Amino acid sequence: MTHATLLQPAFVLHTRPYRDTSLLLEIFTPDYGRVSTLARGARGLRSRFKGLLQPFVPLLLSWYGKTELMTLSAAESQGKVLDLTGEKLLCGLYLNELLMRLLHRYDAHPQLYIVYQETLYALQDQPLQQVLRRFEKSLLLELGYALQLNREAGTDTLIAPEQFYYFDPSRGVSACLNNELPATARNVFSGQSLLALHADELNEENSLRDAKRLLRIALGKLLEEKPIKSRELFI
């Protein structure tokens, strides 16, 4: 039985050409999660989709089909194109790549959709690194890997700002023995930095740098340590 969806809010995450004039799209929606669609004739000179099917444009999309690849039937703009250029654009591409890599098709995340949309708007006029860290933290929460950064793993012991802790993405944080740092401290963080990330108070350079390191470790496990291509564009 063919399934039809009408005027679903959506953002395009990724596009690639298909045959002579069509496009294959990966879209993100609140009710259906990530969906693969085929936009027939979208690259044609007289296409009704021309100029619409691009990332960072709030859209209303309709599609139909009975396989994993749906056929796009209608598209209309739901607002103005977000002004993402330069480093802001790279940040947007990073968000899209994370969603492409970590979301399963047809796994709905309505709250994450709201967070993604709010993050795109925040990238336009807020400190980029803080915006990215908030999104990464929310993404982990939505995927079922919420970070507990105010208590030690498996206990009710509160994190102490002056203490140092190991971070294990599978277990959480645990105090370093005698508060001593090992020779390699990639997974070691100050309690102060952990509490700053827990409270979303990343106003100091050190806490912001530690938050980036910790979230990269946490996401790296889910990404199976495979590199994020959009990060290379920053370099």
C-alpha cells in the first residue's frame, strides 16, 4: 500500500544528483526522522522544485511511496533561507553530517528537530563553539547517551570542582586516584569543567575547550572513531 505524507516540516540534510535531471535527498523531519526521497526532474530548467531543495531552508514537503526511497510530490518554503556563510556554513554542514551519520531512517526525534532548527538560527548571531557544544550534548541525550557530569558513575557522589576525573563514554566519570593525572590525560577533566558543561555555562576558554574534547570523545564512540569530513573543512 502506497503511503502519502503531506506538508511535513523538513530540512534537507544532503543531496546528490540522480540520473540526468533528478536529485536524491536525505531530509530531516519531526514526525518521521530521517527520510530518503527522490525529487524527479528537480535539476531540470523548468522544475517546480528549483531553488528550494537545499540545506538550511525551512521547508514543507510532501511525498509518497511504499519503499525506503520515497518520491517527493510537493515542496514549499516555510521561511527565509538561513544566512549561513563562511565558518557558520561549515558549522551547519557539521550538524548535518552528525545527523546523517547517527540517525536511523524513520526514527522520529521531534524534540531533536526543534533543537536542530533553533541551533541553525543560533549560528547566525551567537558564539559558534558554544552553540555547537549545546547541540552535541542535546544530540547525545536524544540518542539515549545522556551525559551525567555532576555525579560520579554508579554513585551519588557529587563532582567536586577541584578534583580530576576520568571520562569513559560507556560508564561516565570517576575520580582519579589521589587526584593524580596519568601520563596521558586525554580522558581526564577537571571537576570544574565537568560542572560547567553540565550547567551549560561555557563562558571560560578552558571549560569550552574541555567541553569540546569531552564531547568529541563521547561522539567518537558512536561514530566508531571514523572521521567527520566536515571537520576537515575547518582546517
